Amino acid sequence: MKLPRDISGDRLARFLRKYGYEPTRQTGSHMRLTSRLRGRPHHITIPRHRTLDPGTLAAILRDVADYLGLDRQALYRELAGR
């Protein structure tokens, strides 16, 4: 599935809240989110850009899917609203 090209860093952070990720800090134009759902903390860094590069978005979603044990394609579809 092709990733959406119009996802902002803020929109991605809001989307990831439903998976237990909460902002823990922000430095410049990057924010760090942390989840503790699986016992150990998991940190991801998201650039607060108007549109995320598709490679950056794919890498973040791959990391989240691996941590949570989710299907990547299902995560992509949910983010795209399909």
C-alpha cells in the first residue's frame, strides 16, 4: 500500500496516542513520544514538519508496528483513513 503524502508530524503524533504514545519532550522541530504498553518504554522521534517524507513516515510506522506486534499494512490503512 502506498503511504499518504500529506501526513504532518502533529497529525502522526495524534494518531499514535490511540496506541499509548504520549509526548515526553520537544527539542526544536522534533518531538519525542514514549509508550510503556509492553512493559519496557519505547521511544520514537517525530519531526514536526508540515508533511513527513514517505521514508521517514514508513520508518516510524514500521518501528511502532514491530514494538506493538501489529500488521504494518493495517496501521498504514488506519492512518490513511481507509
